[in-house]
Amino acid sequence: MAIDPALNRALEAAFTRPMPKSAPAQMRYLVRQHKGSTKAVAQLLGVSQRTVERYVRD
């Protein structure tokens, strides 16, 4: 999947806190920064909302 590069771009471009290391932690961080909106994060990354929800759940 091409989620890792999209996660890195979104995290580097939008926020000043140090980037979390694991993909699930990065996804949770993005969802938190977008006020809990998995839909907004999914659109930002170009993946389905369900994909974001799976990462956040684990």
C-alpha cells in the first residue's frame, strides 16, 4: 500500500510536533489533529475511511 508516503507527507506538512514512529501511531496522531475526523484524514491520504479506522483501532 502507498499509505506510508502519504502519511509522511501529511505529517511533515501540517504539524510541528515530532512525528510518531509507527504507522498506527501516525494515523492516530493525524485523526487527533483533525478533531477526530477519520473522513478528513482519509481524504488527505487518498484512502478509504475504513482503512483509517482500521489503523486507529489497532
